[in-house]
Amino acid sequence: MSPYRERLWPAPWIYISTALVIPASILVLAPISWVAGVITAVILYGGMTTLFIVGAPTISVGDGELRAGRARISLDLVGTPKAFTGTEAALQRGRKLDARAYMLFRGWISGVVRIPVLDENDPTPYWLVSTREPQKLAAAIEGSRRPESV
């Protein structure tokens, strides 16, 4: 199985709604200086979009390891992943969520994968990770496991 990699980029509507800072900045600073309002608007919008881009976490499977943002775990220490979409994904992020779980999800991405942690010394029962392609991520985790010794 080839390695899996996905960047959790913000949805386009995030950038569009963030653009509301432009008229707001101009409106607030226009009585003082129109130029200052425009400059401030450009700097604020540019800074916010830069933070969205730089802060977008990556999910990857490869080299016997699952990486979700800054967290890493060996595939030898995880159980069978389960992919969820729609209403069931919302329940996994809400009412069925265990507060001890490692969570990496974004509100603008509807799918999630629940990955059980089998390490007895780890208090984390599972990882819950957002993904635009839950079935592909679950398949990549399963396909990247080392074969069991017989």
C-alpha cells in the first residue's frame, strides 16, 4: 500500500468569511485615515490567511507510523480503524467522544476516523482524526501494518 498523506486545509468559506475583516477595518479606521484602514485590513487579512495555511495539520501514514499533526504512533500499537461520515461522524465528535482521546479534527471537515490505541501504558483509548477521505485513511492504516509473525 502506498503511503497516505493529507493536509487539512481550511474550506474556501473560511477564507471568504475571514475577508469580513477588510470592510470592518476600513470602517473603523476610515474616520481617522482611509489609507490606515486599507493598510490595516490588508495586514490583518494576510496575517489570518497565513495562520490558516501554516497551521493546517497533516495526516500521514508511512514508515510504520501514523502521524496526525505533531502526534505520532507506531502502527504496531493501533487497532482496526473505523471510518465515519455524516451523522455518525458528528456523534463521534460529540456525544460518543471520550475526553481522554487524542483529537485532531476540524469543523469544516465532516469525516473522521477512530483509531484504537492498544498500548496498555497509554491512557489514550483512541485517536479521532478528521479526514476528507475516511475510507482511504482507514485502508492506508490497515494496508501499512507489518504482517504478523506466524
